[in-house]
Amino acid sequence: MNAGPIVLVVDPDPTFRAALCAALVARRVRALPAESAREALATLDRSPAGVLVVSAELPDMGGFDLVRTVRRQSGLGHAAVFIVTEVSWGPSQKAAAIQQMGLSDILVRPIAPEAVAATVVQNAIALSTSPSVADAVAEPAAALGELSESELADPTTRRERREVEKAARSAVAAGLEGDLRGNLSATPFPRLLHSLYRRRATGALFLLRDAVKKIVYFREGHPSYIKSNVLGECLGKVLVREGMITEAQCKESLRRMKQSHRQQGTVLIEMGIISPQNLVVGLELQLRTKLLDIFSWTRGEYLFQSQAKVPADVIQLEIPCATLILDGLRVCWDAARLEEALAPYWDQHLAPNESPELRFQELSLLDEEQMILDGIDGLRTLRQIAAESPLPRTRTLAVLYALIATSVMEPRAEPEEIKPAPEREPPAEEEPLRAQLAAQLVSLRQRDAYGILGVQVSASDAAIEQAYSVLAREYHPDRFRNAPPETRQLSDEIFGLIFEAYREIASAELRGHYRARLNTAELAEVSSTLAGERLRAQAEELCRAGRFAEAVRRLEGALAHSPEAAELRALHGWALFHAAPEDADTASRALRELRRAIELDPRSFVAHLSLGRIYAQMGKAILAEKQLEKAVQCRPDSEEALRELLAQRKRRPPRRGRG
């Protein structure tokens, strides 16, 4: 094997990743694989690489974002970097992007792994990379050339800036007694996020630091959407920074957008520059950029108002609150700040939180970070745990502070041995999930506490604790926070049953007082849900057959069972409109049903697509385009939705000039 630089291959596609590593090894080059950005960072801690082949489309971080992080934090500023992307590049655009981002090359799919390996060996292994590459990428702003924030900011960003300025002034002037308020100098942002998570808060968090103003919207304790008055956090800048478009493409899209008064993302899709999937990635990265910036704040006023309306936007943050806190600490907090935050706890013993809702939060950890968590037993002090960590000091401190800030772990004055919880099973597939949960709830409600936990009457305390830990992890509410309301309700009830069962039989003393109470009553609520599912299936068949009036009757029966089911309301609105398309009152009722469905679930593909189609039939072109754009964002792989959006654009009459 050659003693040259190591090549790290970061790609989510296991077939491509394995084939590329094999092709490099065949050329006597040492290659290391990584599936995600997190795995790549962990690998680089162990084996610094001189060459990186990075997919631009990673599941947890943009490829360009990973490259900047590596060069800033890992001492690999001179590493040669090859980006593999699905974005199409023209020759001049590609050359400009390579120069701006300090890359060795941009390789566009489809491309054979053997071709990538040949390019890497020819251009990177034999040649060293200029130190100027590190300088070009270390500072994201340098990659934007002469394009100013004002030029990059599209009308959507400017409108958001005005909205944030106005909303912030109103919030400060009308802050209600009892709302949460304070300063980040006293309550760091990670602590504030967790406080709102514990409250299961829904509303708006207003943050003000000098001229910078941001609004973070929460749904049931999780940040879901962010608005900012910072023009530099606009979509165009994020897309240019991530290498998904060039400056020239961004400028041209802004020019076209001003002419057509349409969203920048849709214009970019029409130009053939990005795919709907990449647009969604870019919009999600934009939200993440806006939020992670707040972690760097050491001061700033905050005010939370629960009465504020949360935007029903399609693109929302999907990151569980605990994972978001850990990500923010990793990216934005240095060793000195982490040392200061952990100072009160160094000689205290770290133990798992006794509350299942806190102990089993969704926390995405790398393998080495998981080793730290698994090794916490209540006997060692924080100082001892940090000293024995296999990770670099700063990352160790970030993990430990995240565990404390999220209350996953508790600092205690005295040692107390607690067995770490076993690993959870992988989540079930999404499609049959609701039916599985409904069946599981039916089954659990008919069992006693031993049956709920799946243990024998003679089970020991340790066996009951282990069974409880596995089930509590599997059904924790965090795992279902992005599911439809009816699915979340089922999981919440299951989690509650598991917790109550554990409280009944956790110790020998409790078991001595426990009397089996088998619930044999009719499970009206669950039976109602299942009945609603049957009616929904019948209504879908009737709609496909064009028998809309009959479908309406079935759906009204289903909604009586599940009035908060967004998909049911969307289907009901569609059937209503087509049952009597010429009746104005019925049409208005159908539109109200579809808007209500979107209010219940802002990411309902069926609701946005149906509403867009109905608006198109009514001749409301602009409203139709808006809903079809949202349908594409909900389901970027839907050729049907994209085809209808582009067709609607062609049917839209040209705007009249002023004169």
C-alpha cells in the first residue's frame, strides 16, 4: 500500500462509497469510508486525511459545510477536496466555483467510481495543495466574491426582514406578564432551548442583540421555524456558500424573480440549476444557519410569547431539540466557553436522569460520543469522565455539557450506581407505523403492568428496569414529533402506559402493593381510530371512481372519529369541491377544509396539491402556483406536482407593464 495521503470518501450511497474505496485501493491508495458528516468528523479524529471526496448531498450537513468545518477545526487546511454533486455545472460556472471554494475539482453525477478514483489519483495524490486553499474556504464570506448581502437578498428575505422588525417591536411593547423573558448572558441559549422543550412550549421566541433580531417558532417544545432580519442569511447566500449554485446563477435567478414575482427556488428549478430535492436541502440549511448563529451569542434579550401564531410553512426544522443543542455546541462553542459552563460540576457525579421523558430524548451521537454516554454509571465524577474520554478535549466538553444542559444526565453530589440503558431497536417503517401503534395500544390497554413491560411476575428489579428502558426509548415522544397528529397521539398514550406500568412495579415493595387491573372495557377511542381508517380507505376508492358525493358521506363519518386528521380533511375538501364544482357555497366550504388541513399539518402534500389544483380550476393562477410550489417542497420526488407547477406557470398570463 502506498504511503501517500489517506483519502476519506464521504458519501451516503453505500454502493458508490464501497466501489470508490475499492477503486482507490486497487490503485494502491489507502481509502477510508464515511456515510455522513458526523461519521467523517469522527474518522478524521482518528486518521487525518490528506484528500477528501465529499458528496454535496449528505443527510446531516451540506458537503461544503463539512469541508469548511474540517478545515477550521481539524488542522487539515491544505487537504485536497473533490466534491461529487448532482447539480449541473457549465464550464465557466464550474471554474469559478472551484476558484472561489478552493476545490481540486467538482465531479457531477452520474459518474463511475473508477472515474472518480482516476481523477483523485491523477490530480491530488501526486500534487500538493496550495496553502491559499485553506484561506479561501476558512472564511465563508470569502467564497462569495463581490456579491454583497444586499445583492443576494431576494424580495422574500427583504419582506421577512420587515416582518421581523415589526413583530419584534410589537412583542417588546406588548410583552404579557408571565411570559418567559431574560438575557442570554444569564441564561445561555442551550439552557433556554431546553427550558422551552420541558414546557412543551408552542409559540414564538423573540431574540434581540443590538440591531440583529430573530424569531424562533416552537411547536410542542421543538424549534420548527426561524425568521431573521439579517439579509446575509438569505437563501441565495446559503446556496452559493454550499456550492449548489454560482454567483452568476444567483444573480440571474434574482433578475428573473423580479420580473415574474415568483419564489427564487422555483425560478432556479425552472432554470434547470437545482432539483426540487436540492431546493428542499437548501431551504433546510437556511433555517439551520439562522438558528445555529444564535448559539454564538453571549448576550441578547429574549422574550417568549405563547400566544404568537406559528407559521404553517412546509419547510421546517426536523432536528430534535437535544440533537440541535449538541450540534450548536459542537459548531459554535470553543473550549474556554465550555470549560466555564462546566466549572460548577467538575467534582459532581454524573448519572442518568430518572425521568424517562428527559433521559431518553433523541440525541444523535457519534460512536465515540455514544461510548461516553454508555459509560456514565453514576459513580464517576465529571472530571474523571472527561479525563478518560477518547475524544479531543473540546468535543468531549461539548458532549458533556450537552448531556447536562438537556438534562439527559444529572450532576449529583454523591455517587449512585445506575446501569446504563440498553440500546433501542431501529424505528419501524413510516408507512405502516400508525397501524402498528394502534394495534399495539389496543394490546397494551388490555394487559396488566407486567404484560405492558413484557416481564414475568417473578422478574427482578434489574429485569424490569431493562425492559422499561427499551420500551421507553422506542416510544419516546421525540421520535414521533414530526408524525401526523393521530400518530403522535397513539405514541403518547403508549409511552404513558409504559411509564405508569413501571411506576407500579419498579421495586419489590411496589410489587407487593400492586393488584392486577386488567382493562377489559371497550377501547372506544382506539376502535374509533380504526373505524375512521376503514372509512378513509373506502372514500379514496370512491374518489378514484369519480363518485365524489358518496366519498363525502364516508369522509364525514371518518372525521367524526378523527376530527384533527389533516389527510382526512384534505381528502374531504377535494371530494366536496368535485361533488358540486359549480356551487359557490360548496366550493368555499371545500377551500376552508383544505386550509384547515394545512393548519393541522403544514407539510401535507395532499392538501397543498389539492388546493393548488382547485385554485387552478377556479382561474386563480397566483394562488395555484403558491400551493403547487409548497406541494413540490413537501414531496420533491413527485413528478406529478412539479409537472403541474411548471404547466401552471406557462398558463399564467403575462404581467402588464406600467404605463
